[in-house]
Amino acid sequence: MKKTVLIFLFCLITTGWASAQSSVNSDSVAYQLQRKKINNMLAARKQKFGQYDQSLGQHTGIFGFQTKGDVRRSAGILMDIAKTDDAIFKELKILLEYRDFQQRQIQSHSKEAETTAAGYIQVINRLRQQNAHLKQQLNNSEEHFKTRQNIFVLVILFMIASILFLLVKKNRVKA
């Protein structure tokens, strides 16, 4: 019975662990994809910033001055950088929400595991108490059986002694 209970508990624990791992892995994949997306956006921003730095160095005007077109090109690149920054902030917010979600999920899983473990402990304690009670009943039954057995042996000995006494008495009367 103990083996059956232990096997059952083991199956429950491993099933719960496997389902928790699959959900954590899917969340982890989404988190990793979001990080990769942000890293790609940061690389694009770095490239645009290099273009902006390059456009600031361009002086196509007379006597090495910047023209209106150079300034507009630089401003356009700067606007692209600002838009990219906004997009990066949005994606970072999503990434932080993923992380917060994962933390909440981990906390809820740990609470579930604690609750499950406490339930298992209660079951184990109850089974131990039942086992101790059954052992006590077995001991009482064995003592009761031994007492009855002793009484039966005494009764049988008394009956044999009585029969022998009667046979001896009958033989004395005949003799």
C-alpha cells in the first residue's frame, strides 16, 4: 500500500512539474524573441545614429557650409532616431510586462507547489497515523489470540487430565 501511494504521489509531482516546465518554456521563448526584437531595433538605431553623425559632417554648400538640404536630411535622420527610440520604449515596456508576468507566474507556481507539498505532508501524516493505528490493532489482536490460545490449551490439558483421571479411576475400580 505504501508503494502504491508513493508511486501515485510521484506521478502527480512529475506531471505538475512537466506542465509547469512547458508553460515556462513557452513564456521564455516569447521573452527571448522580444529581447531579440529590441536588440535588432537598438542595432538599427545605432546605424541611424551613424548616418546622422555622417550627415552632420556633410557640408555640400559653398565655402564648406551646410545647405538647407543637408540640415533637412540630418533632421529627418534625427526624427527617424526619435521614432525608433519611441518604438524601443514600447517594446521595452512589453518586455518588462513579460518579465513581470513571468515573476507572477513563478510566484503562483511556487505557492501551488507549497500548497501541494503541504497537502502531501498531511496525507503522509494521516497515512502514518492510520498505519500506527493498524499496527496497534494488530498487536491487540495478537495478544487476544495468544490469550485465547492459552485458555484453549489449558482447557484441553484439563480435559486430557480429566479423561486420564477417569480412566485411572475406572481401572482402579475394576481391579
